[in-house]
Amino acid sequence: MEGRPPQSDNVREPSGSPPLGEPVFLAVGFLRRAHGLQGEMVMDVLTDFPERLVRGKVVYAGEEHNRLTIRSLRSKGKQVLIAFEEIGDPESTAPYRNQYLFVRSDEIPPLPEGEYYHHELLGLNVFTPDGQRLGTLVEILETGANDVYIIRDEGSEKELLVPAIPEVLLEIRLAERILIISPPEWL
């Protein structure tokens, strides 16, 4: 998973970006507050790849996706302290407090074959092997043992929760936006 898109009142695609072909922005952090006198900020990490947040990396803050360049990053317990080239004092952090920090999906490295970022899977149409449509993949829960896919049938508002395990996930066709599953017998 690269990150979770924030929820907002604006019309957004499942990827967290505006429609009409604009770039897909993935949340990698949540900026909390200023720390110290040099413009550092406390940030919650929302990505499985924090090692990709390095000095010189261009990121985007807030709903407006303001472009920032990482000046430094260091651990602080479960959070990190992050500083940006464009921010040099605590007062300058004000517009970025309580804002998501994003990266562009077209700037992240591809995963090995057969592995997918969550944002690539969200919105897939889910079918059984015999062609019965079950709904749309709307959310992925990370449980520790394996992910759980939440599939919603828009017509009935029913939700299916299925484990993301090889016995259930039969085929993923990203280009066609299709996921074929073998639902467990208890569904």
C-alpha cells in the first residue's frame, strides 16, 4: 500500500484525485504541528514505504496539492519530524497543519509482477468465475494476517468482506478494471 486517500466533500475518484485525468495523489503522511524553531513538523506516516521519503523528494501538501521539497526527515517515536525547503520557521508551517501530504502515483516505482498498490485495486468490478457481478471493491482493510476486501453492491447496498488470499483472488485484470474471486462458501 502506498497510502490512503483522504475523504472529502469534493467529488473524488476512489484514488483520491479529482476526475478528468488529473494526476492521482496518494496520501503518504498527515502533517500535525510545528516542532522546534527551524520549521520542522510532526507527521503521521501513512505509507508502507517511508524509506521513499528522502531529502530532495518533491511532495504535495493539502487539498490544493502545494508543491514542497523535503529538506530533512527523522524518526520521532511512531511519527517523524519532517522539514521542507520552503518552510524555515514555525510560523510558516501554519497553512500545512492538519493537512495530508501526498506523492503523485505516476512518480512511484512499479511493484513486482503480481503485486499491486491499493489505489490500483480500489474501484475494480468484482465477478465470480461464472460471470456473476458481486459489486465494486470499495475498501481494503489491513488486518495483519491478510488484507480484507470490502465489496459493495451499489444496487442493494450489501457489502461482502472477503479475505485477500490466493484461494479467493483468482484473477486481477487492471486494464479491464476486473477482479475475479471465488467467494468463500460462507458468503
